[in-house]
Amino acid sequence: TDELTSLLDKLHMLKVNRQLMENLNEYVNRLHQKLDTLRRLALELEGPLLRVEDPESEVLSNPLLSYSLVRQMHFDWPHVEKLMEQSVGLEQIDFAKQMRSELPRLQDVMEATAAMNRVQQVYQLEPADVANGLLDEVQLNAKLSISDCYEMGANLFEASQFSDAASWLIVARELWDQSLTAAEELLTVSRSNISSLLARSEMAAGHLELARAALLEEPSLRAQAEQLLLAYRNHEAAPSEDHPYIEDTDDDFIELCDSSYTPRPTRLVCSYKTNPSKFLHLAPFKMELLSEDPYMVVFHDVLYDEEIESLRRMSEPSLSRSLIVEEDGTETVFKVRTANDVFLDSDELSPKDAQLVKRIYQRLRDLTELRLGHASFEYLKYDFGGHYTFHHDYLNDTDHSSDDRVATFLIYLNDVTRGGATVFSDIKLAVHPEKGKVLHWYNMNPSSFDFETRSYHGACPVLIGRKIALARWIHEQDQMFVKPCLQPPLSRKSRG
Ligand SMILES: O=C(O)CCC(=O)C(=O)O
Ligand SMILES: [Fe+2]
């Protein structure tokens, strides 16, 4: 996974790209030098004979010319042969070969496809707009190429997302018709490849007429259209099995992640939290009650900018791909959670950093009276398309002596230009990241101590910018002396 992370590290990718670019330019220079030398040589060798009108009779009658010719042919042609044979740019070819291991792998392309697809689906963007760099009214200074759009289509086809594949292939074909640069002609798929995959996608999506139209529109395929349709039909689409990177889009994300989504009106309370600590009397926090049942609040401006700077400094260098804890306790990289993270384990921090973390723990404790206890902050970073599918934070511990996650704190460390909200599908709530804001909820019902299933939540994909946050889970056993009754009932049922 470290390998994956470093490959995903865009700065590293840019560096590799720059090195390969310089290498290619150097290779071209060397080829040029060889060309220049040989061209000059050719002119020189041709020279004496160009100046005479009738070389055949001149060579026979002019002893100087024939002397030159004998000497030159004996010595120069073998020399030319050596020069021609001389290999050029072997070093550069070797370098390019070496760098292969640094290139993004197919799975990186598929993850990037998944991110693009997720954003396009969740925010209901048109592939043509995305290709033009228009993301939800934000115009980026870049466009997708024909190959980019074709690859989106091909990857989505592989993932059995046939309608989505078709919509990207249509854009690929439109771009193909608009313009084709010289380099694109070398590296791009042919128009008929685009059209046939488009037809296959439409066919698999159950759109026979659109499949036929795609073939009839393609001059080189028109004549065989009916045969091809038959072949595509007979070639049963493989049963849509679980794709390792691309997942179906959750309708709740589509509804709740939209930046214009406003939850149903509730009796919102906004107050200043001053109890019980002395600290809060001096520096009260603005508190917003988002939901009474289940209890859910946000506190504003809880962290200072300098604290956030320190958190970033101590976390960013150690980020790696987030893992998921499976039911059996194993941890894996999984498509449902596309983020990087690092746990801020106090034992591994400098004394000064550990102190800062402790200070923030104390502040969270002051806000909620919960014991922070033994767990660590998880510093989370989501890039473009980064998300977390709906889940519960509790680990489904049904054991009576369990130590499950009774509550969650989520601290947003930056403002996200677009996307990245934390959304709760049962209570229809969207919380947008804001620098220094703390979101807090319970994963256990405070009266029954049973799992609070309505805490089901997810992180919307990041559309523009990136999102950084701290997550902190509060464990049952750490509350023993604060809330002695907070013990799971014997009847606690395992929840999905
Ligand atoms: O980043 C978010 O908005 C939610 C993160 C989350 O749910 C988690 O890490 O458990
Ligand atoms: Fe969560």
C-alpha cells in the first residue's frame, strides 16, 4: 500500500514525468546530432562529383578525380558505415526502461477512473462538461483528451457500467470529430474502435437502436453493422461481478452531497457552550444542535489556525492509504474508502506535538464531558473523488465486556471548495467541512445503550479542492468512571 500511495502522490508523478520528458528531449537531441553529422558527410561525399557534368567520362579522363575516388571509396565509405551503425541514445532508452517501474499501474488508472466516475455521478455532471473542465460551475484550466474519455468508457465497460461507458464514448467520438492533433493521431484509438465499443456498451445497456446508430454512423463499420450487432448480442455481457475499484453510486449520496441540499427544517439551537469547564467560561464555543434525536452537534472554531498548521506538519509526511477494518478484524484497502490517513500516536510524536494533541483532547472533553481515553486521532486527507461509503462507526461488538466506539468526533481542518460533506442518510443531514469545526455524534443510543443505527453516515466525494479532517472515536471502556452505566445491554444485537 505504501507503493500505491507513493504512486498516487501527484508530486512524485510529476517528477517522474519531468525526468522522462527531459530524457526524451535528450534522446531527440542525440538523434539530431547523428542526423546532422551524416547529412554533412553526405553533402561532402557527393561534392566533387556534383561539380562535373558527365561523371562517367570525367572519371575515365581526369586522373585527379579518379585518384580522389579511389582513395575516398576505400577509406570513407567504411567510415560512413561505422557512423551509420553507431547506436544513439542507448542510455536514454535504458533510462526509459528503468523508469517503467515508476509509472502508474493499470490499477492506478482504474482508481482514477473510479474517482472521476464517482464525482460525475454523485454531482450529476455531464461527461461533456467534465471533459471541458467544467465541474459544477467551476471552470478548470484543463480539458480531457480523446484518449482520456475513451479510457473512461473502456474502464466503465469493464466494470459493467454500460450506460456510463456509453456517455463517455460519445464524448470521445465528438472530440475525435472536432480535432485530432498530430500526437493524438499517434497515441489515440481509431474512431472505429470508439464506435464499436460504444455500440457494445449500448447493446449491453439494452439500447439496441442506439447500438445500431453508433455503427451506422461509422463509415468503416456501416457495411457490417448487422453482423456486428448480432455478434455483440451473442456475446453475452459477463455477469456484473464486483469490480475492485468502481462501485455503483449510492442514491443517498446523489441527494445529500449536492451543495444546494438543505435538510428538512428542525428546531435549531445555536448557543455558546460554557459548562462545565473554566476554559469554556473564558472561551465559549458556538454550538449548533443539528439533531436532538439522535443527538448531533457541531462546535465552531474549536481549533486555532496555528494548531491546524502544526497538525498538518506532523501528519502530512506520514500519510498512507486508508484501510478498512473488516468484520474479522483484518485491515484492507477497499474501494469504499478512498482517502489517505495517519494515526497520531502520542508515543511517536515529539513531546511538543504530543502536548498539542493532549490539549485538543482536553478541549473536546470540555465540550462533551466524554473521556478521550486511549485511542488516537486519525488524520484524514481526501483528494479529488476521495470519499467514504455509508457505514456505522461502531465495530459491532456484541460482547458484554465490549469496548466499542460510543461516540465520534470529526474535526474539519480546512474549507473545501466543493464537495466533501459528511452526510447521514437516515436523518437526512449534510454537514459541510469548515476549518476548525467539530462534528460530534453518538454511535450508541444514550438510553438503551444499544447501537444507534441512525448514525449511518458517509463522506461525499471531494469535487474541488481537498479535504483534511481529524477523526476520533470514543470508546466505551474509557467512560467507565464518567458514565458507569454506559455498558452494552445483554440484548445488544449485531447490526449491519
Ligand atoms: O470524512 C468524513 O466526513 C467522515 C469520515 C468517517 O466517517 C470516518 O472516518 O469514519
Ligand atoms: Fe465514520
